[in-house]
Amino acid sequence: MTSIEVQALTKEYGTSRAVADLTFTVLPGRVTGFLGPNGAGKSTTMRLVLGLDRPTSGTATIGGRAYATLNEPLRHVGALLDAQAAHGSRTARDHLRALAVSNRVAVRRVDEVLEETGLTSVARRRVKTYSLGMRQRLGIAAALLGDPEVVMLDEPSNGLDPEGIIWIRALLRRLAGEGRTVLVSSHLMNETASFADHLVVLGRGRLLADTPMREFIDARVEPRVRVRTTDVTALKAALDRHGHDAVEHEDGHWTVRHARVDDIGRIASQAGVPLLELAAEEATLEQAYLDLTASETEFTAQRQEA
Amino acid sequence: MGFTPVLHSEWLKIRTLRSLPGALLALFAATTAFSALAGSDGSSDPDFDPLFTALSGVLPGQIAAISFGAMAVSSEYHGGALRLTLAAVPQRGRWFAAKVTAIAVPALLVGLVTACTAYVVARAGLGSAANGITTGEEVRGVLGCGIYLMLMALFAAGLTAVFRSGVATLSLLIPFILVVSFVIGDAAGTVADFLPDKAGQIVLHQTYDGTLGPWSGLAVTALWTTAALLAGAWSVRRRDA
């Protein structure tokens, strides 16, 4: 199985550090979400892994080998970096054919990936007539061309329509299910939450987190319970007795912080409070991410003062 | 990975971009048309050189050859195309060699066909005025013309890889060929003879005087082209894509 290993990777452009001492591993069989605000170093890291940019120091390898030493690399690694990479005056099919030929990938694969990305009917049209969503699909088709064990996609859902977003979610899950290594960068939290198993989070070129997505969220977001009742006073009294803090919302429901449904349900039942609604408030990746970046901002602010 | 698949891929890229075969067609059409025009114009000039008159369509025609070389490389510098290319072929030197070959071969072939056609058409117009041209001079002129056009296309290709822009290359080379070289060239002097286009054009003349002969002139152009290609290769290999 092939994984992506990044070791103490640093890339400086002049005096600014795009990537600073980055170390992480992307394992096969799961989708790794690559998160961070714009300019955090996600694309730079991907370029470094592909050997397109030279690192200032450190290494990036795929299955223990530098990308440039791979024989016919498209058969091992497929990448989407930029949806504008296909020349507007070429047809999608010719674009993919030229790529396939260079790595001795069978031309049959060109038609297969066109079919897979839903571009068959427009394959002989010039790329300049394509919408951004269609170009993204073409970029993904190019990434899948060599049937690679490692797939790296930079912001693949950019410009995709809702149907396309559902499609790519299923595609990423399937690729990981087939045991491939899948790294997908995004700055959209809800989107990433819908497909990622694992997260690598960057901020200003540094590694902020490398954890399973569930752990990432649970560690940062307090559990909350949403509850609605006909007897507000009784509920409030019962919660107070157990030391729970409840906040009322305008539409009449209450939020209990630091609590789980199991506890609140029992408390209400023991106190004989009639409940109309009792639900765990799903913690979102967005909340967890904002919490992380907020503490990160504090940290950098303090460092600058010192 | 081998050279042949990479070359095949680069050839496909040139074939499938309509403007590139278009530039080669323009090379043929413009050179032939201007040569035919020069041939029918007669020989009133005292400096009249029948071989050069017959091949003079190359002067405007070479712009198409330069455009071909520049555009074939500049298509890689649009919106991250080079990244995709180098992700497929990480051996950058090999990739650039394949690109250069895929430009050189069609440029040479079209250049030879163009030179042949232009010469035949212009010669028909010149009639007896061209009787003094020997078969050896004919072959030298046509062969040299094809090689010259290829070298100019490659010169532009190398510069485009250095500038990473076809527009930069064309806005440097076209004024250079149309104006600078023309003006300085007429002012004569040995330095002007060594300019990339002037040196290579000696092969198109029946008679020549100066330091360079037809083949040594072409060799000087080849040196310019080699320098441009080496600089281009260095740029492709050393810089971040």
C-alpha cells in the first residue's frame, strides 16, 4: 500500500515561509481532508509532493520514493492541481489522450474516465466552451487516468453544481473504499465533513492538527442538548438541581451546554417534566475548526508581542 | 520511462492545437506567395540575386515559423498546464527534448516543402533571369532555407521557455527581424552578419561576400538557436513549475 509521507518539509519564497517544518503521513484506505484557509500552504505542499517545486528543506515521498523517480508516475499518482490546466483550444479527449500516451496508459482509459466523470457527450468539444464545473470534472478525469493508488485533489468541488458535489463525495468514498490513498484539500468545512475520515489542518504553513475527523470535532466542541418542554419552570428547576446550565431561545427551545441526551432525558423523566423534543446538537467541523484557528490566532498574537 | 512515449505525447499536443498546424500552413502560404510575387516582379535591381529573389518569401514567411515555435512552447505556460505536463513527465530535460523534437521535425519538413514550392513558383516567374543558377546552388538554397526556418522556430521555442511567455518572445523577435536586423543589416559591418537571422540568410543567396559563407552562416544561426534552447532547458529544469 502506498502512502504520502511528508518529513520536515519547508518551502521559502524569498523571505516568506509558505510551508514550515511540516511532517505528516497520508494513509491509504481513507479520505484525508486537507484543511486550512487560503494561503495556508495546501497547494504548495501538493506541488512539493509532486516534485514541481523544490523544497527549501525536508522531503516529500510517495511509498518511500520521491515523485520524480517514479516510472510512468500517472500510473501511481493522480493529481488535480488546477482546473485551467487543459488548453482551451484542445478537445477534452485530445487533452487526455496526450497525457495517456506520455505514460503509456491505454487509450481505452481515456474513454473510461470521460464516462466516469460524465463528460462523454462533450468529449469532442473544445475545453474553452466548458463551464468551471466541467473543467473540474476534466481535471478529475486526468487524475484518474492511470488508475493510480494515490489521488490528490486540490479544491475539487470548486465550481461544481449540487449534483456534482454529491457525485464527488461518492467518488472520494469509493476511491478510499478501494484502498487508495486520497488527499483532498478544501477550505469548505461542511463539504470536507461530508467525505473525510481524517484531517490534516494547516495554518500559515504549519501543521495545526493531524487527527481522525471525529476526534478532532469531539475534542474541540462541547456537547449540547436541545430540549423543548411545556413546563419551563419545572425543567429549569430540575436542570438547576443537577448543575446544568440552560439557555432559552426565541422560538421556545432550550440549549443545555456540556450535556448529553442520556443525562438530560433521565433528569427530565425523574422530575416528571413533559418533553416535546430532546436531541443532541450535532457538533460541526466548522465549529471545531474555528475553535482551533481562534486559539492559533491568539498564540501567534502572543508570540508577536513577546 | 522512455523518450518515444513522451515524444508521441508532445507530437499529439502540437497536432491537436489548431493554431499550430495553422502556423505551418501560413508559413507555406506566405513564403510561396511572396516568392511568387518577387519572381514576377522582374530584375531591375542592380544587386539582383536570382536565388535570393526566388526564396525571398522566407523573409515574411519566417514570422510564421517563429510563431509556430513560440506558440508550441507557450501553450505550456497557460494556467498551470506545465504542472500537469511535468507531473506526467517529471524528467524535465527529457520532456523539453521531446518538445523541441516535436517542433523541429514538422518545422523542417514544412520548411523544405515550402522552400521547394516557393523556388519552383518564383523561378517560373523569373524565366531566363534565373538561368545562371546551378543545380548545386538550387539544392543548397532550398535545403538551407528549410534548415533556416527550423532553426528560427527552435530559436523562438528556446526563448519562450526562458521568458515563459509567447507574447514576450514574439514582441522581441518580430520587431527585431522586421526592423533592427533590417536597418543594421543594411548598414553592413561584420557584426550585423552574425545576427541570428542575417547569418542564416546567407545560404539563400547565389553570391555572397563577407566573413561568413552559406554553411558557416547557417552554423552561426544554429549556435544562436542552441544557446536559446540551452537557456530554455536550464529554465525548465531549475525553476519551480
